[in-house]
Amino acid sequence: MTSESYREELDRAVAFTGTSHEFFAGAKATELLRLADAHLGDPATLDTLDAGCGIGLTDRHLAGRFRSLTGTDLSPEALETASRENPDVRYELAESGRLPFDAGAFHLTFAANVVQVVPTDERATFVAELARVTRPGGLVSLFEHNPYNPLTRLVVRRFSLSSDVRMLALGATLRLLRQASLTPIVSGYMLLWPSRRRRLVAVERALRRIPLGAQYYVVARRRYELDSQ
């Protein structure tokens, strides 16, 4: 599937919301920047990794906002597209079970709707790799679909490439982070409605603990003692 047909498939799956895939990518990017600023400091001072970046849909909204932004994926074809469309982002090809970076290379590591497509028995390894390449005191942030939201389940059913998707609840994501010796510090549900109007976003954040939104985020801190393990 070409990058253009992939985008068309995404847009077809979410068409009933009255938005496009760009809306959802932009919403996650905005939330990531807010979380980074709140828990690490000015994003312009941070080295950041997008793990499982695909064709760089989220990176498109993040380029130029961090001190450095790097993406990695298992697909060379996806990285070729991402590199062409996001020339200010560095991209590196990953291997299964191993991220191509030194330990502690990034202040902030995130994955957007990636864990759900990782085989269940490989998820712990993937999250452990996120922890490994994150600096002590840095953050790992995961965004995932909310399996309790009926409209989210509809989107996944409508997406032709969803056969590998196995959505996981927020609690399961928290367990994966803790197994990797990461300390969760904040989580919440988002995308309660297809609008980023300030007042609606404020209401959404006030309700973030209630499992209503289409997606959720979890942010965890990398413990300093990982260096001695």
C-alpha cells in the first residue's frame, strides 16, 4: 500500500467523525507538547524519539518544536516517505526487538498507537527498549486507542489494515510501563469529541480520568536506578 492510499484508508475509516487523519495526528502532537512542557520543561530543549513512526504523520506536527526529533520504524518504505515529507526529522531503521540507539539517548520517547500492533508476547520487550533509550529522569509517553469507546472500535473495524490491531486498556499499558521499571506519573483519556476548541479541550481534560475519549495517553518517568541494572 502506498503512503497516499494509506492516508486515504485512514480518512475513510474516520470519515463519519467529520474530520481527517490529520486532526487526530495533530491532537496527539499538541497533547505530547503540553505533557513534555509540564513534566520536563521547554520542548525546544529536548531530544525526542518517535518509536514506530510509520510515514511520519505525527512528526509532521512536531518538526521544529523539539531540539531534535528522531523517528524509527521497522519499514524502510515508511521511513523513506517520512524522510521525504519531514526533512528536518532524522530517521533510523529499527530491528525487531531492538531500537537503533544508545542507552539514554533521548529526554522524551513516545509511541503513538504502536503498542496495539506489537504482538502481545513482544510488547514488554518493546516498552523495555523505550525505557533503555530514555535518559534517567526522562519520560516515556504512550498513546493508544481506548477499547471501551464504541466509535473507536468502529474506526478500527473500518480500517482495512486493522487485522494486526489488538487494542489494550489503559490498565494493561500501565502494567507494561511498570514492568519496564518506569514510574507512571500522569494518564488520561482524550479526543472526547472531534474538536480542538479551547473550551471543549478544557472540558475534555477535566474529564480525562473517565474512560470516554477515543484515545488515551500514559506518561512515565525513567528511574535513575536503571543504570545499575
